[in-house]
Amino acid sequence: MKFSLKTLAAAVVMAAAATGAQADIITGTAGNGELFFNIWDANGSYTRGLSTLIGTPTAAQTTAGYTSFEGTLAAVGNIDLSWTADAGLNTWLGKADLTTLKWNVVANDTSGNNRLLTTYSAPKMAVTQQNDTIRSAGAAVTAFLGNVNPAMPNVVGASVAVDSGSTAYAGKTAFNTNIGGLLNFSNAGTLANSSFASGLGFMRIDALSLGTAKSVYNEYLDGSTAVNVWLDSANTLHIAAVPEPESYAMLLAGLGMIGFMARRRNKRA
């Protein structure tokens, strides 16, 4: 089943983190950036590469354990990716100031027509930023990774924790909750975004390589189901379009009630 293959793809990504050779989070300067996760408080931050590119990896990247987000999304079945917390995240959260905690997931492509993937707090903004503003946001993401990557261990899917004085601090003004003010919405969540139902939305912003026309905000959907992003109580990160078990329970309850009412009508007839 392709549904199980999607789940398997996420497992391959996590397994690659233990054996890969490339440390850097891949920026989108060559046209196909890597998704990465950031979580921060007032005192420091943690950043992790997710070994998942926006589009199709090269043969070498596939061998190293990279997968394609949009390729996985296009496959049959609901997308269901997850990344179990590593020791670095658990240690960082154990010391974090939860009152100031924020997190997001981002990726960029700044080659030609730009793509910027980002979480967002619903509802999605109806008015979009100009193309040049989104191009600047993509460049800001590349600049941020330029500070993060030198501190990364030499492992695919590696992570790094820094204090607030570091240039790799995700909470600094140039990155933070709206990429230095270049986004017109917050792309960050809190620990309250802990399930599919309460998760952040996920979108791709498309911007032309030239000009100042309006960019296009595209919410990611798998069929008609929104792709949401959340950090669960076990600190596992999810990017998925999988309805909650309670949603299925409500659906079955509703179908049961319809069947009950139909049987009553038949008896009366």
C-alpha cells in the first residue's frame, strides 16, 4: 500500500540521520532546499535538518537518505511524516522557558522563480506579499542557514542548539516568527499546537524571479485534507494530513445515528 510507503519514507529519513555524511542543511540557492525545524525561547534555540527536500533529490542525495516532500505528497494515500525527537531536542526542551517558546518549519528555493515553504498560523492571509519581498525572505533563510550550518555535526539530519547570543539563534529579529518582518503573518507555533486539529498550516509561497507583482500563497492539501504540522507530547514532529482518531469516531457515530433513524422510519412504515 502506498500509505505504508509514505510512513516508511519518514522512517528512512530518521534512519539516515544515523549513517549519512552530509551535515549542512541544504539551502535553496541551487533550487531545491531542505525542510528544517527550529524551536526557540528567549535564551536559545535548537535547529534540525529534516533530510526532506522540497522536490526531487539527486541520485547522490537519495543515496544519502534525502526524500522529496512534494513527491511524497503527490503519492496515493495521506501524507504522514514524522521525526522522533533526538537527545538534543529533549535536552533543550528540558531547560527551555516554555512561556516564550516558539517553533516553525521552513524551506526555500531561491533559484529563478522562488519557492518558500513555511508553517503558518491559520487563517492563511488573503493579501499576499510582493514577489520582491518574498525573494528577500528566501535570501534571509539562506543567510540564517549560513550561520547554522558551520555549527552542525557531520551527520545527515543533524541538529544544533545555541544560545541567544549566537548568529545561529532562531529567535533573532532577522528570522524569528516572520523572517525579519518579510512575511505578513506569523509562521510560528507553541506547544499548544500538539495535534492534527491544533497544528499549524503548511504552505508554499511562489514568487517570480523578477518584478513586484503579488506572490501566490498555496496551502498544502492532500486531496481535500489540509497538511498540518505539530509537535506532540512526546516531542515528535509531524507533517501530515491524517485525521485524528476522534474524527473517525465522530464519523462512525454519525453514520450509526443515521442508520438508527432509518431503521425507525422503516418500522413505522
